Amino acid sequence: MTKHLLIIAHTPSVNTRALADAALRGASTDDAGEVTAEAMSPFDVVADDLLAADGVILGTTENIGYMAGATKDMFDRCYNTWLDRTEAMPVGLYIRASLDGTATRRALEDIFSAQRWRLVAAPLILHGNWSDSYPAQVEVLATAMAAGLDAGIF
């Protein structure tokens, strides 16, 4: 049975769009196995989108030391529906942070913990000035997560 990886990425800039594209590319490479991948804006996500997924990668920006409002809006709309229905959901996280990303990471880890989701890797925090290496790092995260889903590791 083919697994489905949902990539939820807030993309308010050319650079954050490049990160989301890298996640989709990584999850769709031959090394990722037979996983289907889909990228969505958090504004477009409804509860059923995640309920139909086998894993999720969340990409957000850091805004004023917290997750993007788009990401928070998604959790505001879907959190209660997901509660007790998505337990053990494997999740990957990348944060495009102009500061250090710590508060954003903590807030999201608290949400993941309350939902009983499992981080499959340490959160990827891409902070400071833009680096051309950032998309490659996100692509590696997505490939590894998709391959893990395909192999039944997560």
C-alpha cells in the first residue's frame, strides 16, 4: 500500500517557496520509494487532509519569535479534530528563522507532544541570512522521511 506524505509549508517569499519545492522534490525522488507527496499551504489545509496522510512535514517561518500566523491558523482550525485521531503521526519540521528559531521550535514541539506526534528527526532550523544550502537540507529531510515511510520505519 502506497504511503502518503503531506507537506504543509508556509511560503510567503521566493526563498520559502524554494524550501517547499525542495521538500516536494525530495519526497518524490526515486530514493524516497513509492510514497506519494503533496504540498499544501497551511491556509488550505483542512483536518481531513492530515487524517488522510501517513506522515507530515511542516515548514514554517519564524515571525516575531513564534510560528507563522498561517501555521497557527491551521492549528486553530484543525487541532481539536486531529486530537486523539492522529496519534503517533510521524512528523518532520523545518523552520526558516531570521532569529534562532528556539521559541518557534518549542511551541511546535509542545503541539506535537499534545497530539502525540513523533518527530522523525531533530527540527531543521534554517536561521540567519539565507544560504543556498537550505533547500538541499530540506530536500534531504524530505527524502529521508519519505523513505522511512515507504520502508515502514515510521
